[in-house]
Amino acid sequence: MNISKELKVGILSAAALVMLYLGFNFLKGSDFFSSDATYYVVYQDIDGLTVSNQVLINGYAVGRVNKVTLLPSTKNHLLVELHIRKDIPIGKGTKAILADGGLLGGKMIELELISREPFLENNDTLLSETKEGLPSMMAKKAQPLIESVDSTLYLVNKLLKELEGIGTDSKLMVQNINGTVGNFNGVLTENRQNLKQLSQNLNELSLSLKQTSKGIEPLVGKFNNLADSLNAVEFKALNDKTQNLLAELEKTTKAINKAEGSMGLLIHNDSLYRNLNATMEDLDSLFIDLKQNPKRYVHFSLFGRKDKSDKNKK
């Protein structure tokens, strides 16, 4: 029996498709050499979970999502049908956690497995749980940063508006400075010859002062020597006079302490003090009597004093 080429191609194509389908599902966790058990789980939001997404236990694929059904009677919750290998014992309380499939996106279901009795039967329902995905976590973390950046941009915009007015004033100031510099350059250009002559005169004056200082230096040295000599002479004479004065003062002090001379007697003998005190008391009494009886001591006449001889004649 001869088989045509067309039939051979058809058979090979069908076999290739079957192999591709079986290999694809095997990579997704389906084992066609053993039967699968069916389990159900209800989510409020599957966040992009689709048919054929993997079911994992500790990162190992043990099944896949077979069907997703909308439940209008329960506020549009979603019933997810899972095909999981029948040889894996799933105890009561096992959770089907909806999580992210990786950084590139996609979803998967992780089983938080409880491997003790009582075990679930085929078509039983698993507990559902949703793990917060990486994009959601990043969004929450980025929210305060975004608000901070927003506030910073607002302040920067406000500052730029304030600086805009300052920039106008700065531009005017720069223009004024440029004008001033231009005027100054003009003045320098006009007076360049005068400045050159002034610089030359200053150089000549500096040279003259330098020559003059050479002649003054010996004179200053002689003057310093003369001043030193005069200071030495004057200091010696003053020192001699001071020593003589101190010697005389010492002699006078010793004489006074020994009651020698008038000053010593005056200090050490109180007779002179007593005599002077008595004399002052007598003078005081005389002045009091003079004040009370002036006529005893002084005679005044308006027309002159009469001669006692003329009075006797009468």
C-alpha cells in the first residue's frame, strides 16, 4: 500500500501539533501521564490572571489555571478552576495565594500547602488570598516621594518667578556697570599720556629719594651717637645730683631726730609751743578789748584834734 506524499505531510503536521500542544502544557505543569484533580477558588479581583497561568508550590509548577468564571450573583466575584496533580495531597486550610509572576508582569497562584488530614477531595474549594504585587508596593513607596517632588517643583517655580524680577534688575545693573566701565576706559584713553608722565615723575622722585637716603644715613648715625652721648652725660649729672640731695636729706632727718638745730628743738621741745599758745591768747584778749572799747586806743575828731594848751588858756 502506497501512501501519498500529501498524506505523509498531513500526518507529520498533526503529530507535530500534538507534540507542541503536549510539550507546551507539560512545561506549564500538566502531566499527561497522570490524571489531575480539580479544585476551585473564589477571588474578588484576579488582577489579570488568565487561563494557563501556573500553580506553584515553593516555586515548583504543579498545575495550571484551567478556567475563570464570573459570578454575578456574588457581586461579580470570580471563580477560578485549578487543575493540580492528583498525587499531591492537599489538606484542608490550604490557601491559593494570587501573586505576581515576576518583574516582567503576569500572575500565578502559589499554594500555601497543608499536608495533613483531612484532605480535600476532587472539586473542593481552596481558601483564597491575594499578595500585594511589586508594582503596588512600588506605587505606595513612590507616592510620598512623588508628593515631595511635587512640592519641591512648586517651590522651585515660585522661586523662579521671584528670580525673574531680580533678573531684570540684574540686567539693568549689568548694563549700568558696562556703561561705567566704558566711561572709565574712555577716561583712561584720554589721560594715558598724563598717566605715563606721572609714572615717569614718580620713578624720578623715587630715584632722588633713594640717592638722598644714602646721604642721610651717615648723618642719622652720627645724630644717634650724639644723642646717646648726651643722654649718658645728662643721666650721669642727674644721678650725681640725686645722690647728693638724698645724702643731705638723710643728714637733716638724723639731726631732727636727735633734736639738733631749730627744727629739732621745735619738734622735740614743747616750750616754744606753749609760749606761742600764750601769746596767741594775749593777742586774742587784746583784740576783743579793742573791739569793745576802741576809744581807749584811738581818738578821732571831725574838725581836728583840739590842742590841750589852747583849752588851758581859756
